[in-house]
Amino acid sequence: MRIRPVGAHALLLDLTAPTDVPEAVLVEAWRAELWRRREQGELVAVEIVPAAGTVLLDGLPDPITTAERLTQWASVVPNAATVRHGEGERGDGTEVVVPVEFDGPDLPAVAEHWGVDVPAVLCRLTSTRFRVAFCGFAPGFPYLTGLPAELALPRLATPRPRVPAGSVALAGPYAGIYPGASPGGWLLVGRTDLVLFDVHADPPSRLGPGTSVRMAAA
């Protein structure tokens, strides 16, 4: 782990160094540990934002002292990450079941990439215990981990100018759900009516980092 200062009141935990544990698992272990310590009053931070290989802590009143504590906690978190990795994407805590109509136009392409038929793709997606690694791209867009690394998929060579809200999609090692209509280059496998982002809700994002997600055929 490398700790990088970001401005006057933020730190970035860079977890991209080579390790036996996948980056997504390390990020989730750090996110969970930092949220726990903030709840217990051991950490003061306005925002804890996981991403692909990093965790940002913003709104720190004393970044230097926080960096020292992070260094001490670094001896604990890798053990938790190793246990989590051994358990797979089993998850613990809130699970959200997402009803999906699996009628996406890219299902045949996904099946071809995976070397299976379309029913096998649906079986894989509905039997996988996904976890929200982080949100990005658009408000409320969840990046879901859980698929094996060897099933990573390429994005479209030319992005679609408009992907409908609720589209369930795959790209790289992730699954994702578009919270609103937008351009996008992910492979579309289905759609859901679940509302993912509502500015009037608390929290606004239905699927926040750390949430376990299971897809169910609608």
C-alpha cells in the first residue's frame, strides 16, 4: 500500500502493487475497515471513496496523523482481505436482489466470448454473488465484482450513443447497471426496473459500495 497526499485534506490509498490478493478484494477490505473505524470514532473523514485499486479519504482534519494510523492498520487489513478472498464473493451484510429481464442484444456475443450458449450465460449471472466494488461513470452506476477474471469481456469498438436506463451490462471483469440513459460501450445482457439513483432518497444510490447483489430472472 502507498499513501499519497491529495490537496490539503485528503489521502489516496494506492493498492495497485502486485499481491496474491486481487485489487478489488483489497479495496473492499480497506473500505470496510475504514467505514468501521469511522463509525467507532477512530477515523474522522467526510468521504471514503473506493475505486479500482484505490481508496480516497477526503475531509481529513489531520492528514499526517491519519497517514500514521493507516500505516498501523495496514498490518490488519491484508489478513481480512486474505480471508475474504478465500471465501470468494460470498458477501456479508445487505443483499439486494435485482430482477432482470435477460433480453439484451449482446447476449450472443457474451456467449461466444465465454464459449457457452446463452442459457449458460444466464445461469452464470444468476448464480454469481456480486458485490458493489465502487460507483462511478454516472451517479449511482455500480461496478459489480464476482465474475472470474478469465471471463473478462472487451467493450464495444464503438459505444452506443444511448443506452436505456436500467440496462444490465458487462465489460472487463465487471457487471454494471445503468442508472439513467447515457452513452455506453458495455455489452448489454438485460434490463431491470429497479431505481438505482434518487436524489431524494437517503442514501441516493440504491447499490452502494460493499452491497451484495444477486440477479434474478424477472
